[in-house]
Amino acid sequence: MTTTASGVARDTTTVAVCAYDRLTPELGVAALVDGVQVAIFRLADGSVHAVQNLDPFSGASVMSRGITGDKAGEPTIASPIYKQVFSLLDGRCLATMDKEPAAGHEGRLTVHRVCVEDGQVRIALAEPAGP
Amino acid sequence: MAQTKQIVVVGGGMVAHRFTEAMRARDTEGRFAVTVLAEEPRAPYDRVALTSYFTGRKPEELALGDPSLWEDPLVTLERDAKAVSVDRAARTVTDAHGRTYPYDHLVMATGSYAWSPPVKGSDLPGVFVYRTIDDVAALRGYVQQRRRDLGRTVRGAVIGGGLLGLEAAGALQELGATSTVVQFADRLMNLQVDEGGGQALSRLIENTGVKVRCNTATEEIRADKHGHVGSLKFAEQGEQLVDVVVFATGVRPRDELGRDMGLPLGERGGIVVDDTCLTEDPAISAIGEVACIQGSCIGLIAPGNTMAEIAVDRLLGGVSTFPGADTAAKLKLLGVDVASFGDAFATTPGALELTYADPVAGVYKKLVVSDDARTLLGGILVGDASAYASLRPLVGSEVGGDPAGWLLPEGAIERPNVELPDEAGVCSCNNVSAGAIRGAVTEHGCTDLAGVKACTKAGTSCGSCLPLVKKIMGTELEKAGIEVSNALCEHFAMSRAQLFSAVQVSELRTFSEIIERFGTGRGCDLCKPAIGSILATLYNEHVLAADRAALQDTNDRVMANMQKDGTYSVVPRVPGGEILPEHLILIGQIAQDYGLYTKITGGQRIDMFGARLEQLPSIWKRLVDAGMESGHAYGKSLRTVKSCVGSDWCRYGVQDSVGMAIALELRYRGLRSPHKFKLGVSGCARECAEARGKDVGVIATDKGWNVYVGGNGGFTPKHAQLLVEDVDDATLFKVIDRYLMLYVRTADRLQRTAPWQEDYEGGLDAIRSVIVDDSLGICADLDAHMARHINSYEDEWAAVLNDPERLKQFTAFVNAPEQPDPTLAYVEQRGQRRPATASERSDGSVLIAPATLEVRS
């Protein structure tokens, strides 16, 4: 099963990070892929999504510890720090909670391409977002 | 622009305050300057709330309105300036210090004095009246002194069984004295209630421990051998031993200045005014209790305020006239509700009386209606005055439907739903009509109660009309198409309280079942933690159990408090703030080993900051192995029970506050709730634990414990209110059990106890009747739920340490479990570390990288 996110993915080889069965539905994990922190979510419908782990509003690497959900049907992840809500499909911020992103950060998440092959979750990094 | 004219107000009471406030609010051009001559050495205060002076309120807390009024350049307040003469020809007032004040217009607002009948011995030490802060302070001082001198409970008596007499009886009780009310008439509050109401009232008052003697005339107050008050001699039936006597036999207008300056006085005193509050002299008005308006003086605040507003309006060129006094009153005396309004004694020809009496419950209600039973004329409510706010504005209107609906206990049959006419008065303290409240919504765009209160002033004095204000506002918002939504989020259309019941009744235990049955979509960061909390409250299962972890909010998710850089703080429980030296050493050792920043929390425990996700289990293993447990500092749950050192060590403590705090903390630890809550226990009335700033505050008395509820710090600080007094340990646990259970079941998401208590229909009184008198019949259920909670408690952290599956959630990276987050950076400050700021990161002044702190025990 493969889920492709709409973010711009570099044409690189994918990196295996863990077994699909290691992921608990709706509970994110963080992974280190070529030194970049990625937050990976397996949703209740079986799909897997990967976004930058860095929360652009706090500057902390915590997105994997946020709460998943949906906004009008679109799958979302909420930051555990100041509760901004982002789309898991394209990374745009759906609720800024009246805050500005931290200095030097864009107010959205980079979405990484993710696929599941032979029971392994594989990530292909998109353009890096921010420091 | 005309020259500023000078108004002198003689008197510094509540009505003088209202006059000044209204003048400054309405005289926007600054046409008038106001000088207030107050006899008392303080600014006007809330005399109606005088009794609350005994429940710990300080004189300054009785202040009226915004104190900046007295700093207005056009307002001068002269304290300790009793006016002694007025020269109408020269238009000047002279005070007791000989200072003169010229006036263009004079406002007499001298109020009343407490009148006592010429009883022999009424000049003995130990005889008091009940009118001013000084009276009340003197009474307090005397009672305390006598208790010390006599070495026993002081025996008090109040002569007069009216409203003020019952207030005074309550005050005596509050001071720890016994009290007997001696009433000349055949019933208590004979001006407000009829015979049936009087009987119910006597029973209710006697239940509070106050003795009542009606039909009794006091002939003499006799001295003891030292010349203090010693006993009361009654005209007919013997004598009673007393140590202190309070006269509450009515008030008389302080009209002596009016008499001296030759103004006409009423038959029973008072300066005669017309419907515009003007005296015979067009340069002099009289307002409040000193004014004899429409033939009588009125000793109530609402008509006094109305007169103040009329006087201001007239001076500014308005045409308002006194509409007649609304003598309606709703009072709470010694915890007993009494209300009387309109033609309470059915004096209208042909009037019909509908009565309902339940002597067991101590309730008496009467409605007076017109001869065709359609128009409400008045009524009396004793014991349960919940219908007052709805009924009083209906006086003169059709009652609609079956009026019996208003008499039977709430919910017995449906109460008629009547829309109030615009001109119906809703807030009598501030004279706000139903139309004004509607206007606040339709014209001024108010959408919540706070907005309507600020806009109209409705409900800002006594607050008794607030339920009605809220209802009118809700109806108006609905009409305007503004939905008063209490939906939790886009996935659940119901409020948290409704969802709680739904989950409880359906017995569903998983989020997916619950959202499928009661909601839509997949949930979000609002409804998921709410349901996680509801399930935890109901079943007390582990927050990280099977499919629960994904529901938990940031902190509950890993059972630690996330800080700004994504690391966590760790707080083990220190029940009641009592800690073993070895635990102190252990905490210090862990903090050193892991390089954690340590700080004492506001809840008497120790917080260790900067622990990374993957370090939490090993830190907790050391804590749990040494016998410490989760402090739930991360939970919407019980946080701490703060205590003072109590009677074991303290020279003043009267009870073991530490022991009680520990018992309470161990009892409620882990109870998940809509918001965090805290308790406090003080070992004596000095209140060193600041318990009244807590959700539940317990304060030791020499007879047991007083329990206060609904205190909050935070954004909107609130002092906790008295729930029960002088209770023993078992009762204390029972009422707190039930209070907390009712709160966790019915509060809104993230609603703390203070606003919950305020919003709860009927307020704290209603809550008290639910949890003390079991008025809803749910106490057994609440008790069983709390028992279940206490019995099923387990330490969450110990449970996780024993579960390899749950431990997996505490890894930094799924493909590099032990690799610390490389983005963490710290600098040193005052010998400890703190997260580096963005500029410190960029200019390279970061001193500490996380990997260097990697220490494993």
C-alpha cells in the first residue's frame, strides 16, 4: 500500500525507517532521515503520512507528538505546543491560533513522500523546510 | 459653555455614591462638580453586604463601584465631614469642623439611623445597633472580648425580627455567639411575609440554630454584677440570660438638618419631596431613605438608587419622575431564601391567593393574582425563591398558563413560558428593563453575559436577576440568528456535560465507537482529549491504555509537562507538601545526573525541567523504586493539596492540616476532570495555606472544618465560597467527594470550578442542595463513583514501567531510539541550564549541547 503526499518530492531513493506494524494508529512517531527529523502518522484508515517534525510556530521538534484529526474531512495534525492545526495532505496551516510562525520559519509544514513496501515504511525527503 | 455649578451632597452612603456615579457618567460636558460630605471616615460602601464583613471580607472589599470615581477632578469626597448646618439664603453647608461648602444645588442623602425603643438598660455596655461598619466592628470586638473574659460561648440576643434583625442574628452566629431573635410581632419579617410564610421562616431559621421568640416585648435589659449586659427581662414570660444585645428595631430618617432649615417633614419624618425628588426649596433635593416621597420614607436600596438617578436626570434637564417604589426584595438570611414582591398581602380588591406549603422541605410559596386569576399581582416565596427572578418582572402582566407551575417544586410541572414586556424591570438594583437587555444584544452587539452586564449594568449589584438576564439574552440571540453554540467542536454538536452523560449512559468505551454514535468525522485536538478525560473520569483506566494514548493532550500523552523546547518537566507527588529527606536527596541526585533545572512549584513540590522524552522512563524508574509516584502535574486532574504546618508544630494551629491535606491528596489523586484543580488546607483561621484561593479550600475551626469551594487563581482569580461549616472529617470527605464528582460530570471543557459554580443553574445554593440535601437524588451515585475511583487508583507511571508496549512510546526516534533530539540547545544561567533563545543559537553562545548530558544510571 502506498500513500503519496502532494508535497514536492526530490527524486531520491527512499529510506526505510521502521516496520508498518510498529506504528500505532493515530499515534505519531519521529524518525531521523539523513539528519532530518520527520513526523510519521499511521491513521485509522491505514494511510501513512509524513511531515516535518519541526513545529514552525514554536521552533521545537515535536509535531510527532501532536493529536491527529480532521477538519472538514481533511486529515490534520495539531501542534502539541501552541495547538496550530496543519493539513497532513499538503502541510498548510488551517488554524494559526492568532500566532505568527517563529522567526525564520514558514507557517506551514513540509510534506515528505512516504510509502509502505514489504511491510516497511519508507520516506523520501522533500525540499528541507527551515533550519 | 456655562460655568461649572457646584453640587453638595450631604451624606456618604450608597445613594450618595449612586448620585455621584450617575452624574459623572451622564454629565459629559462637565456642567456640575460634586462634593460629597461623608460623616464616616471612609468612602461610601455596600451597607447591604455589611454582614459579609464577618465572613472575612475587609472594609475595602465592601467598596462600591470603581474607586477611580473619587479621583475624578469634578468629584470631591470629604470624609469625616458631618454636615451640621445649612444656610439656605447664603447657599452654604457647614460641617462639624467648621468648614463651609457653597452650593448651587444641595442634595440631602443623609439616610437613616438605627432606632431603638426606649427600653430600660439600653445604654449598658454590650448593647449595639447594626448600621455601619463601625457598629459592626464594635460588636465584633465586644463579642471576642467577652468570649475571652467569660471563657465560654457568648450568648447573644437580637431585638427585632425583621430583615435587619435576622442579618444581625446571622452575624452573631458568624462570631461564634448563640443568638435568640426577640420579635414583638407575631412572626418574623412581618412587613414582607404573611402568616404562612412567617411559620415556614421560623422553622427554617430555627434549623440554623437561631432561637426565635415571637409575640415578645422586651421590658428591660438588666446588668450583671460588673455592669455589663446580663439578661433580658420580658414583659410577660420571665427572663433570659444574655451577654450581648443588638437592636434591630427599624430605622428612622436622619432629617434633623431638614428640620433645622425649615423644610417640610413627613408625618413620620423624612424631608418631603415631589416626584422629581425636589424639596420645597428648588435648590435642594432629597434622595434615599431621608426623602419622604409619595408620603413615606423607603428603606430599600433600589428605590434609593432610582431617586438618585432621577435627581441627576432633572439637574441635567431631564423629565423623569419617581415611578413608585418597587419594594420587592429577595434576601438570603442565615442561608434561607426569602422573597416578597408586589401586592404580597393581597390588598387589591378581589385578589386571589394561591399557596403551596411543604413544611417538611421548609417551603412556603404564595402567588397573588387578579380576580380572574390571569394577572400576577405579587407573591411571597420562603425556602425556595428560585422563581423570584422570573416572577417579579411579571407583576402586572398575565401569568400565562397554569400559575401553579410557579408554586410546585421546579420540574414538577412545566412553568409557563412568558415573554416579558420591554418595560418590565429585570434588574431592580440598577433599574434595567427587559427592553434594555434586548437592546444590548440587538443594538450594541453583545453576545455573552459579560458583555450584557458591562453594557447595561444589569446584575452587577446583587446578581439575583442574572439567570433571567441570561435567558432574555439567549432568546434574543436566538432571534437574531446568532447561535449560542455549546458544541464541543466540529465533530460533536453537544457540550462536554451532554457528552459526559451520553458516554456514561451508552457505556461506550472507545473513541471510535463514541464518535460514530454521537459525532461525525475523525475527531480533533479538542474532542479527543475531552473524550479521553471523560473515559478516564468514568472508568479510571490508564490514560495510555490500548487506544487511549492517541486521545491524550500534549502532557497526558507522555505523563509529563511539555516545555517550550519540546522537553519535559517531571514532578513526583509530594502529598500535602510533606517530604522525606531521602526523597529530597533522590530528587536532587536525579536532577544532577540528568542535568535538570530544578524549581519549587507553587503547589509545594519540586519540578525538574529539561528531561527528554526517552529519559522519562529511567527517571521515573528511580522515583518509583524509591516509593514516589506520579504527581499528575501534567493532568487535567487533581494537582496538589497545599497545607500549612498545622497543629503538630504550629503554635496557633487548631487542627492537623498536614494530615488532612495528605488524606485529601491520596483520596483524589488521579481523578481526571475538565480542568486542573487544586485543594488547600489551613490549620487555623490565619489561613497560611491560602486555601480560599483553591478549588476546594478547607480551613480548620475549633469545632471541625469549614469547606470553601470555587476558588481559582489564574487569569480570573476568585476566592472560594463557603459550602459547609464546622463539619467533621467524614462529612468533609463526603461533601468534597460529591462536589468534585458533580463538577467533573457537568462542567464544560476547560471550565474551572469558579465559572462552573457561577454558571450552574441556581449557583452555589443549588449545588449545595444537590450535594448536601440530595435534592436530585444522585448522591448515592456520586458517592459510588468516587468510591470506585479511590479503589481503582494505580500509579500511572509504575504501570507504564511494567508494560513494554507502552514504553515504546518513549523513544526519541523510531529508527534511533537513544539518539537525543539534535536541535536542543541550552545556556547556563544562575548555575543551572535553560533553553537557548533563537539569538543565542545563532550567535554561537550555546554552551551546552544535549548529548553531553547523556547520563544513564
